[in-house]
Amino acid sequence: MIDCRLWGKSQGLTDAYPLIGHLLDTGVVAGALWDGFLAASQQRAVIDALQASADDARSLVVFWAALHDVGKIHPRFQAHASDRPLCAALLAEDRYAHRRHRDSRAKPVGHQVVTARVLPELLVESGYGGDDGRRPAELVVAQVAQLLGGHHGRYPEHPSGDPFRPVRDLPEIGVGGWHDQRRAHVSALREVLGHPAAAPCGDRLPTEVAVVVSGLVVVADWLASQDDFVGRQQRHDADAGGLGTVDSLRSHAARSAAEAPGLLSGAGLGRAQFAARDFRGYFPTITTPHPLQTSVDSELAASGTFDGGPGILLVTAPPGEGKTEVALSAAAAMGRASGCPGVAFLLPTRATADQLYGRVVAFGRENLLGEAQLTLLHGAADLNEQYVPEPRTLITDPAPARCGASVSAGRWLRTRGRGLLAPLSVGTIDQALMAVLPLRHNALRQLGLSGKTVIIDEAHAYDAFTHALLLRLLVWLGALRTPVILLSATLTGRTATGMVEAYLTGTGRRPGSYELPSPSYPGWLYADAATGAVTVPREPIDTNRPTTLDIDLRPVTHTYDPAAEDGRVATLIAELAPVAASGGCAAVICTTVGEAQQTYAALREHFREPHGPAAGPRLRLLHARFPGWRRGAITAEAESWFGRVGKEGVRRPTPPQGTILVSTQVIEQSLDMDFDLMVTDLAPMALLLQRAGRVWRHAATAPYRPQWCHGPRLVVLAPVVDNEFRTPRTWGDVYAPSLLRRTQELLERRRGQPVRVPGDVQELVDGVYDEEFASKDPDKLLAEDIDRLSDEMAHRALAGLVMVPKPADVDSLSVLTSSDADEDIIATRLGADTVLTLPVFDDAEGGRWLDEECAVPFPVKGDRFGRDGRRAFSRALVRELLGYVVPLAYGPWRKACTSANEPPTGWQHEPKLAGIILLPHVSGPEGSVGPVLGDRRLTLDHELGLVGERLM
């Protein structure tokens, strides 16, 4: 007989909720997730692993999910509600008497650990095999117990003792009535849930299947624990006379089943379903598709190549060839064929993710059948004005051929850690890379990724550390049978094949069982996960926009003195003179934020009267060290000037005044901008070619080109000292000196020889990494190469230490969540650690403001009251405050911070605000100045952003 006084939920409730009710709720909701959320590929993986029918596999998952909190039947947990009369009476009874057999100072055992410890014995009693002397890691009962014990995000370790005699090693879990009730609850669950058969497989599940089941249990538990749902169940149970009989439990489960689909819908959990169309059907406004788009559509999607199941598609082409549209249309076809209907589009930066978000919204509205929520995933997503809750209504289109579905994401999916569970996601690559770091709740990321087609854009854009994590992610995606699309404009052949090999390794394909040719350019390569069969274009792929690019290498002394004839600023002024005189649009890309600020200031000074023309060019500066609202405004303005607008058109700044955008690398990837001229600091060849993709990008811009501009031109400023190449100290370790030297020498050899795009691109990219590279200074290059290769080896080794093993190498699930690190402070790129700073302005009366004009007050505490009665921050206020935040690279300045830089006490309970560093500004004779931290003064300037002025 079930003792309904044993409680499972109490926080926020007037009366404690019986544990049996919560267990049934969670199991039933898990069944609804199986029916309405899990992708067909995920279901198939579980079915195959269990060697069961679809119905039996579903029943097992439901039963396992219902068992997740059986560990709450132990003395310490139940004592937490001893102030409630029923619980106090229960603990006073003889059958629940409990004496601790260990020192009272022993570390308390969480209920999730108790679940993991008691379930092997209980499952064996339910008909599972397992007590045959094998190690726990080899047994499905021990693995199921471990994955259920991980429902709070961290998998417990396997016990060192006998897994089928838990009380011997952990007597505090309780004996007598405690064990009887655990057994009774398991028996009642089996009875009510239809007597699910024991798992037919004796060996453990494949790791990639176990994490999917684990993630499903976590989501089911979260949905079933919502206060309003629990409250309704309590009222129904009370009206029905409680949960004391099997019939009452069945009625309770039936009510849960009736409500469960609504819980999924309210959370935004479901499946995406794209209409079955060809490329022209998905993008009817593209009247003349690029040959790359036509090739992928006809030779892969339309030919049935995708029908064999999941696989990996590598697409390489210059910027402007429509790779994004290729990826979206191919993802719809690949997802439909492989049973992974969702899409996760991953990009290198927040700016690129923000820009793509709108394009995916438009694609979804036009091509989805029904609703599917779309999430934007990066640390500043709430600052994107497009990414705001929309009314939950269907957006219809009068044309019956189009779908017009809603893609807005609701509050549940916007909560931390849940975004990848949405049917559609756009975000930064780190959101997926954290799935292969041993972080809490990584099962949710693996669950979210495994039901989608994963698109990784700019696959070339990562350092050795991040690339190693990406390779491990590809192994996991292969094991999860997740379709993958890799996009790149400048990927070396060796790197490209290595990524495909990693994916095929995850699928179980052994090296040598398949042959990977070098990728063509432009071109594509598709590898089937099931067979390892590789498909490439039947014929070379042409381009609608062959280009001849002039690359002018200009040696410069790295100085900001405009009087130095061969100096950097003087050269810039000379190159930009036509823009100032006759109009047009130019971009200047600098290596560091500090140098971008200095460059902008020097150009501003030059083009200001009396030095420059009366109506000098418009100057804008864009980099990462602006407050979020300011950076967003500058980016939006730049996109309106240099980007594509409407269906096919472009918009240029009002002539005849020219426009110059000074920027860092933030504009080199994925941003759809078009310039007449680009001047850039020296960078590795692949990045230079990537930047060149923003010159003469749109054919529709042709009528607006200035007369001085006769074709695409990239000016590269190569730093020299006494006519010898030398990397400036201010560049630090942004780029490897050996790659800069190789690029500079390769461009010198080609001096005066235009670059054919796409014809010469792959040769140039691969040429920089040629092991037989003939340098004019081989000794220096050798030393720099040794440093670079050593660094890369060290970074790969470091990645190997921090990332999770390959699925096939996982002996215990506990290794997947062994880190205590907070995901908010995890960096998936070495050297990418940033600190959130907040410039604030103090007036003469002691008031504090968020702006220099002292118009926006600084909130010391929240604007609402939380459930605990404390002042809390509304989502709107947090969003507004984050709009004033400036990211700054971690450095010695951080160690110089004092209590004056700490946020108010009232911010400590808001996770997004608690770690912010305040930068108090005070008024000075020339305006506000910021604090001195270490050897720098940090001051926010409206035009320049946050300036780090080095003090003498």
C-alpha cells in the first residue's frame, strides 16, 4: 500500500504533494514528450538500443522517467517537511524509525543519489537481469539508475560497493518502512503504467542513447513540477478522495495525460515540419539561383541521396554564393529524410547570429507547416530587438502555397539552458560546444541537438583549441545520427576532410572504409552516415559572379604619426582620399579594438577642418567594446548603408558624401555588407579572402559605384621595420606570426597578379599551410612555425583534457558532468575570457546614472517583489541594464578592482547582474573620466567606446 504522506513537492504549495502523484505526472509527461517532441530519429535510436517495439520502448521510457524521484523516500529528505502535520506524524511512526549508522557530520546524501543507489536492486526485483557479477558500468540496470540519478544535471558516480545491496554502503537511505515504500511505489507505478516489460537488453545502452533518455527525463520533470499544474492535480485528487487506491492513481494518470500536451505546447516544445519543396519553392524570390544552389538541390535533394538517412554535407564557396540558402533548403530535405526535422544554425559571433536570426525567421514563416518556436542563443540575445515575445497567434498568409507559421519563442524556452530544446535555434557555436564539456545538464544540449539538422557556418573560423572541441562535437553528432552541414568560404582541404572524418568516426565508420577526396571550390561533398558512401558534384560548379580581385600589399611602418610618409595613417589617408573627394563606401579593418579606436581618431582628426574637405566623409567606428545598445545602433546603421534590403535591393548612404567604416574583425564573417574598397591590416590568407568577400559583393550595387572604383580591390597593410616584416607588439597573439609571414610572402610573390575568385582561392588558402613553403627567410619562418605548431599542439592537448570522451569511450555517465564550472564563465575559445563592465556616472550631488547626461537613473535594487518577498529584477529591467554593459577582455586591470567596482547588494540574487564590474565615472574639465585600474584608465567615450588609456 502506498503511503501518500510521503511527499514529492512542497515549495510554493499550501499542502505537500504526494510523491506518487509527482512520479506519475513525470512519467506521463515523458510519454507526451515521446509522442510530440522527440524526433523520429531519436525514437528510433532508443527503440534499436532496447531491441524492443516502438510501444514497448515508449513504455519503458515512461516507466523510467516515473522512477526518477524514488530516492525521495529516505529519512533526511522527508524530514525537510517535518513542520507539516502529516510528515511529522509519519516520521514518528515505528516503521519509519531511523538511526544513523554514520557520524552525524557526514555529508548529506541528495535524493538523486539515493535514486541511483536504490534502483538497481528495485529494477532487478521488477524482472530486470543484472545481478550476475559484472561491473555496474556493464549493466543496463546500473546505467538506468545512474541516468535517472542525474536528473538534477550531474550524474552520480557508480558505487564502489555492491550495487544490489545499497544499504550496506549507505545505511542512511533507510530500511524497514522506507525500503517497503520504495518497493511499493515501484510496484504501483508498474501497475498504473501498464506493466512495462523489463528492458530486453542486458548490456548498457549506447552512451548517446542514454543521454537522450536522460535529457527527456529532465524536461519531463521540469514540466511536471510547474506550480499551476501541480496545484490543479492536488485539487482534483482532493475532490476524488486522495490517491490511496490503484483506481485513484489511474484516474490521476489519466488527468495528467490529458493535460500533458498542453504543457508541451505552453513550453513551446514540439517538432518543426518544413514543406517538401525544391530550392525555388523555398526561395521563390531568387529568380536566378547560383550554380552551387542548383547543384546541391538537383544532385542531392532531388536525386534522393539524402533518403538513406543522416549524413554530413560540406559546402565550400566564396562569400556571396548563397551558402546560407543552400544550408536552409538542404537542412529541410536532410531533416525530413533522416527524421531530424529541427534546425540549429550555429555561427562564430553574436553579431552574425543576430543578423541570421531575421533570415531564419523569414524562412520559417514561409516554409513551415504549422508553428515551431525559434530561439536566439547567445549571451546578449535579450538585447536583440527582434527577439522579443510575440503574441502566440498563427501568422497567416492569403496565398495557400505559403505556410505563414509563427516562429516566436515563449518564456519557457528563453530560460537559461533550455534554448536548444526549441525546434529551431540560431546561436553562437559555443552553445553547441558546451555539449562536449563536462558541464551540468549537458544532456539537455545533447537532447536538443540530436533532433535537428545542425548547420555550422564559418567552419574555418576557430583556433586550435576550439577546433578540437568542434571535432569532438562532430563525433558526438555522428553517434547521435544527427545530420550536419558545414559551410565555409576559406577552409583548407586538410581541415575539411578532418571534420568529415570526425563525423564518420562517430557513426562507427573506421578509417579506410571510405575515401574522402579533396573538396572542390566552389563545391560540396556529402558523406552518408550509414554506409560511408561519399558523393561529390558530377561536374565542376560554375559561378554567377566570377571576380578578379586586386590585392595591393602595402608595407607600412606601424605608427599613427600622420607625418610619417610610409606610416600606417598616412597610407590610409592616401588610399581613402577618393572616398573623401568623390564618395563611395570603404571599410578599414584593424587587428585590435585599441588600434581601431586610434585609427578612427586619426582619420577623424585628418578629415576635420582645416585639414580635410569642408564636407568630409562620414566616419563610423564598430567594435565589441561599445555598450550593447550603442553597438546595436551602429550595426543597424551599417547594415542599412552597406547591406541588402528588401527582396533584392541594396541601399547606399546618400551621395555625394563618402562613408568610411572603421572596424575590427566583427564584419569579416557572415555579415552581408558590401563596400567599394577595403583596407585591412595583414591577417592570415584565409581571413583576408574572407574580408574580400565584402568588396563588390552585390550585383545590385553596380549603379551606385563611384567612378574611381573600377573593380574589387583589397589593400593589405603589412607592418615592417627597416623593410623587414615584423608583427607589432600591440597585436599580441591574435594571429600566429608564422601565418602572417607566410601570407605576406605569398602576396609578395603574386604582386601585380590579380586573384581569380573562385579559381585561385583554394590554392591560396592551402598554399599558406604548405609544408614545403619556400620562405626568403627560412630560419625565422622555421622558428615561428615551431612556435605555432607547438601552441596548436598544446591547445589541442588542453582541449583533450577538458572535453568529454567520445561516446564509445564513456565507461560511466559521471564523466560527462564532472565539472563544477558555471557555463556562464566557460570559454570555448582560449583567450576569449571577458568580463562584463558597466560604466556609471556620478554627479556632484552623489547621484549615480547610467548615462553621461544623467538622464537614466542607476537602479540599486529590483523593480518588483519575488516569491520570497525580496526585491527582484523584472526581465525588462535586466534587459535594459544589459544594454549598457560593455564586455572587456580579462586582464591585470581586473585584479585592481575594489569594493567600489562591485555591484549593489540588491543585484546579487540576479545571475545576469551579480558578476558585473562597475566603472564609476566622474566629471572632469574635458568631460567624464573613468576609474584607474592597474596601469590603465577605463573611460567610456560615445564615439570611441570603452577606451583603455595606458598611464605613464
